[in-house]
Amino acid sequence: MSGLLPTALQGLADRTGLASLRRFVDGVVIAVQRGTPLADVLRAQAQDVREEGRRAIMEAGGRKAIAIRAQRRAVSLRRIPRDRVDRCGTESLPPPEPRSTDGLMVRR
């Protein structure tokens, strides 16, 4: 019977083509062949799947944050007149108003 289980699991993994299922089947097959306690193997695999899920969520969140920043940047650049944007894409400040030597504004 132990020969039928690995064959059946490997056939399942081949039919689905899922990488996570392939890792699961490989772990179970090796545990059955070596006589390793199946509970330990399943516990370790569950931990790996949880970590993989967390990693995927973090990556998706990072990509979304970058996309939001890029959208905000594009919107803010649309509000600035083109003649006030320097070569780096940042808003250039207008020249300072002329002042007299006593600190009062000079009329134009």
C-alpha cells in the first residue's frame, strides 16, 4: 500500500501543475519512504505555506504602495505649470521678489 500512495500523490501533482502541491507531495512521499513522522512533515509544510503567503502579501502591498506614489506624483505634476518644472521633474521656485536695502518691498 505504501507504494500506491506516493504514485497517486505524484499523479495528482502532475495533473494540477501547482508548485505548492508539488512541494507538499514531495514532502509526504519522502516522509512515507523514510518512515519520518508525517505530523512533523505536515507541521513544517504548513509553516512554509504561511510564510509564503505572508511574503506574497508583503510584495503585493509594496507594489501597490509604489503604484499609489507614482499616481500621486503624476497628479501633482499635472497641477504645476510646465514652465515651473525643472529638468528633474520637481517644481522650481519663482525668483524672489526684489527688496530694497532697508527690507521693504520695491514696487514694480
